[in-house]
Amino acid sequence: QVQLVESGGGLVQAGGSLRLSCAASGSIFSINVMGWYRQAPGKQRELVARMPTGGSTNYADSVKGRFTISRDNAKNTVYLQMNNLRPEDTGVYYCNAVLVNRLGFTDEYWGQGTQVTVSS
């Protein structure tokens, strides 16, 4: 079993900042990718940022220059620092991980989601 537990969402005014955290735990051998997705009301889930192990970081065009993804590999944790937030950043943010479990299988896992609301 693998669990992804997110924290750090909340309500903030436009121009403000929030920091999301996501810790992976359980039957983990290695992590290939950790990242963040979001889903606004009535819209499909979309990539916000992803960070492969040893690879290039990817950001959605809409968050470049405002959001920063980082990882603490020793803690199996990924962070999303969100600055200069806009109302259109409102949504449920989901942590995502692609990892190899201790049985040797590669699979994708999702957190339960954390709400981010940006008021204008």
C-alpha cells in the first residue's frame, strides 16, 4: 500500500502565496516522478508541475514564473510553492506519484486533493 498525504491548501487573496506539501509513504522502492495536478469546477484535471527524478521539471504555461516545484527525496515529499496567486488558480490540487513499489511493480498514485481558493 502507498499513501500520498497532502497539506497546505486554503483561502488566500489574489497576489498571495501558498505552499503545498505531499508526503508519500508505504511500500515504496523508488519514485520516478512526483507532481501536482489541479481541477477547477467544471473542468478537466490538468498538469500544474511535475518533477521526474533526475529529469527536467515541467510546468503548465499558466503557472510558469509564479509556481515552483521541489522535492525532498530523503522524505519522499514534493512541494509546490505558489506565488502571485490568481483567482483562476482556484481548484482542487492533487499530488501525483509514479513509483516502483517493493514488489517491483510501477504504478501511479494520487492524493486525496487539497482545496485552493483564491479570492479577487
